[in-house]
Amino acid sequence: MTKLYGQADATYQAAGEYDGIKKLVDDFYDIMSQLKESQHIRQMHPDDLEASRDKLTRFLCAWTGGPRLYREKYGPISIPQAHAHLTIGSTERDAWLLCMKQALAKQDYPQDFQDYMITQLAMPAERCRNAD
């Protein structure tokens, strides 16, 4: 019987576990740094993206059903509180999702998994929104 995305660690496994998620996140931030549409959200991040990359990788590991690496290193996270110091509207949310969609497309993931991930990631992206 095939595991379904979203059950137990099926999403984490489908994403390639830690190494696959790290590659996704690295591609995500590379795309964010290159796309004209995402320059505003790129400027919300520090010049050195090492900590941002680490935090998002660790967050996505737990979010996909894998180990709780973010909590182990940084403690518990509240997505709205973590982004409250930034002005994030629908334009910023959509730019973030565009970068993630392009990063997902660069991975060796089946289309149904890419579609599942972008649909699911729309929820935390929306929770970051605090303007409009």
C-alpha cells in the first residue's frame, strides 16, 4: 500500500528527507535572489542567507512530518509571530509562493507532489500575511 502525502512521514520521504529539503530551500533562496518579482521579499532577509536557509530547512523537515529540527535548535515557532516585524501582504505572499513553485519545479519530484506541496505551503504563507 502506497503512503499518501500528509500521512506520517510520507511527505518528508517524498521530499528527499533532509538532503532533499535542503536542496529545495537552497534553490528557493537562489530563485528569490534572482527573480525581479521577489526582490522586495529578498530585501526582507539578511544579506547572508545562511541562517534563513537553515531555519527554513529545519522548519520544512518537521512541517513535512520529519524530525523536529527547528525546535531542537531554535525552540518552538509561531509563524505569525516570527514574521510580525515584517510587512507582508498578498503581494509578498504570492512572491514567496512563486519562488517556492519554481524551486519545486527544479527538483526531481513528480508533478502531483509539486502540486501537493504548493497547495499545502499556501497555508503557512497566508499565516505570514499581516497587511492588506
